[in-house]
Amino acid sequence: MSTRCWIAVEQEPDEKGFNQVHTIYCHFDGYIEGVGKTLITNWNSLEKAHMLLQYGDISYVPEQADDELLQDAAYETTGTALEHVGEYHMMLELQGDIHIEYVYLFKDNDWYVSELRMQHEIPESYFGYTSLHTKFKLLQDVYNELQENKDYCEECPNETDGFYLCDDCEEEQFNKDEEKNNRD
């Protein structure tokens, strides 16, 4: 599924003291448990973050920090990252955007995330809604909070959608019950 995101890296201060931010677009799996998890697991250093931007926009983030895999993910091997004067200007460019659902920013040796929020039922608004991106939060903290709030199957380590059994274990239990009922 295409959950679109931007991946950004804050640069060293220039001669005027500005920290430019370079960004690329990523088309698939931009949600926190997709691109977010991959970034904190496999792209968690300044060197790797810069490597990720080297070919420009990508269709997905490779599971490994590997140049060949990254070339396969890139739309063009001659692409370039967008340059913004700073973090504020990068976010200003997204004002009103409803397509970029997450922005991942590597700065201060950590990944941060900003999420798209939609506010609906605004009667004064021409379209009845507006969009905004949240302030950046430490990605590892947001990811950990998501993990803490998950439900897991009582029979196996699989995730569930709020039920006590996952789909596979529920089907297995159903088949056992059917077999038992048919023997009687």
C-alpha cells in the first residue's frame, strides 16, 4: 500500500549557521511500523541516513543499508534530494499537503517523526477539513508506544486486532471444536 512519506536529514551548519535539511520522497510503507521501523533498525546513523538520500526519491526503504538494494529502490540513480533552508522551511512546504503522511528527520544522531493529522467538520472551511503535521517526536519513543499498545494472541506470539486469539489460532480452535462436536 502506498503510505507516502518524506525522509529528511539535517545537514551540518553552513557558514551562516543554518542547518539545511535535505529530503527525498518514499512511496510505499511510510507508516511507523514500515519505514519508521526500518529506519531505526537498519539506517540509524548519520552515514547511513546520508546514504539513503544519495539517489533521490525511492519507492521503498530497503531492509538493509546496501548500495545495490538502494539503487533498485530508487526511481533514478541520478536523482537528487530536495534542499530546504531548515526544518521550519521544510515543514512550511508541507502546509496543507494531504499526501505526505509521515516525515522522518534524522538530526542530533536520532530519527524523529512528524505525522499528518486531519481535522474534519470545519464549517468555515471551503472543503470542511484541514490538515497539519505534528511537531517532531523521537521515532524510537513513538515506535515503542505503538508496540506497548498492541494485543497479542494467547496461544502464539502473533498480533491480534483486539481479540484473544489470532486468525490462525482461532481457525485451529474452530476446527478442533468442529471435530469434537462431530464425534459426539
